[in-house]
Amino acid sequence: MSKIEEQMQNLRMTTGRDPVCGKQVELAQNSRSLVYHGVTYHFCSGHCQERFVDIPALYTGPQRLADIRPILKRRKLRVVDGNQANLPLVCQRLQEMIGVSSVTCENDRLIVEYDLRLTVLTQIEAVAATEDVHFKEGVHALRRWLWKSAESNELENAAHPATGACCNRPPVRLR
């Protein structure tokens, strides 16, 4: 084995790839890992580990890296009156999240653009709640519930692309 091959082997033994975001993870310094179907997966953050636990098939299925495309979402979230004081801090915290590409803060709303493969609306709502910013109820709460349900279905379909069946294309009946 040449010296370069030996160095590459040592590098592979000391680092791993986060299956969610693709970052290299130092295994010696990493405390975030879990075993799924006999394989140990290492994560760069609790956020990535949470995404993996939610839908592991999305990150462990037989997909080529070149075929993985972002699933972009844009949501307008209406803030409850009186919660606007912490809005700039929420915007900053959301911008730091893995998968969030842009955040716009307006008077009574947040406009968030993100990659569904890396974050979901539930995680965005949780970050806002930690800063005591809450979103409107009523029709807006129903809309958020529908968005979360649609996101769940979309991720499930992305995790199992080989079946060919989904809510828009029923399976072909074989004779």
C-alpha cells in the first residue's frame, strides 16, 4: 500500500459523512451517532440526527448522490400580535439552521425558504417557540397543519422513489 493510500485509509477511519447534510464528521470528537439496521451513522449536529430519526429511509435508501435534489419550500408564517419584539432574534436563529436558505422578517410575519430534505416546518416552529414567538391560530394553524402533512407525504415519496406509486400516480395493475 502506498503512502497516499495509507493516508486516505487513515482519513476514512477518523472521519465519516453525515448522511443528512453530507458534511465530514470527526469521529473521535463526535458524540452524535446511532445504529440503524446494523450500520453506525454519525451526525454533525442534533438537527441532522433528528432529521435522520424522523425518516431514515430518505437517507439510507439506494440513491446516487447525483440524483439527490433539494426539495425547496417557501412558507409565510403569521406571528401572533405582541410577539414581534423577538422576531429579529428568531430570524437570526432560523438563518443559522441547516437547510434554511433565506429568512425575511416583516411586521407580523416570517417568510422562510428551506430545503425539505434538511429541515421541516415543525423544526422551524420549534426554533420560533424557543424565542417566545408564536404563530397565529385558526385558519393559519390549519394551513400550517396541512403544510406539515404535505411535507411528510412528500418526504415519504422521496424516500421510496422506486415504487412508482404515489397520491398522483396510482400503481399500475398487472394482469
